[in-house]
Amino acid sequence: WTSHIRPGRASELKRVAGLGMNAKELESNGALTEWTVQDLNADKNVKLPYDDGSFDVILLQLSIDYLIHPLEVMGEASRVLKKDGKIAVLFSNRLFLSKAVGLWTGSDDLDKAYTVGSYLHFCDGGFINIKAEDLSTRKRKGKEQVIVGDPLYVVTATKG
């Protein structure tokens, strides 16, 4: 995968900025209109390379489990997010065990959703309406549901 933004939707957006640690992955993401390589773990006083209030939506996909300063990163996300802007933090239970933070490796999926929600609540970013949702593809109905492929979860919030 390269993006959770549907290909048709990406072309409707004026600006889709990507930030990550792998230039090759960022460059191959056709949904991006711009990208920056930055290690969010390099400095506790992390500063995103964007102006205050410059984004309507922030999509943090499949990387929350590797952040060693998640409250600071969520605070920076709030800084660059416009008032009433949305943040969506996507995660799975698939990860590189040697790279993930300890808090993440010893918890189940529900714990992870609570953890991400707590990051948003306690980062002093003014996030409200914090909610979690299971986006996993499933087959069968009711109690017989089985996840097909990798599970996928999202915690969303609004900047108040």
C-alpha cells in the first residue's frame, strides 16, 4: 500500500502533504502533492515543517506505534490543524516488534484504541469528539465474524 486515500479522492484535493522517514515510499505515493522526510522520534521538542492552522485534515497512518513522544507529536498535529479540523489515526496490530514502543507491544487492539484516544485527550491540543472505530474487513455475520487480512482501526477527533 502507499496510501489510505482513495485514488479518485486524492485528485479532488488541493494539497496532500506526506511526512515520513522513507523517501522512496513517500515519492512512490501518487496521492501526495508534496512530501518531507522527518524522523518524529529524533527530538522530544518535535516541530512539524508546516504553518499553524494549515491543514483541514491530518491522517496519521500506521506509525503511532513507533512514536516515543506521542503527546508532543499530537500537540504538533493540533498546531498545524485548523479549528474544527479532523485527525484520523489509523493503526493495526501488525508491526515491527523491534521498533514499536513497549506500551504498544503488550496490549490488545482495544487497549491500543484507548491509548491513541488518550494521546489525543492528554496532548493539550484541544481535541474533542474522540472516537474509535474498527475498519477491518470481515466475512460472515454476528458472532461468527472473522477478520479478512490485516485488522485496521481508526481513532478520530476534531480540533475544538
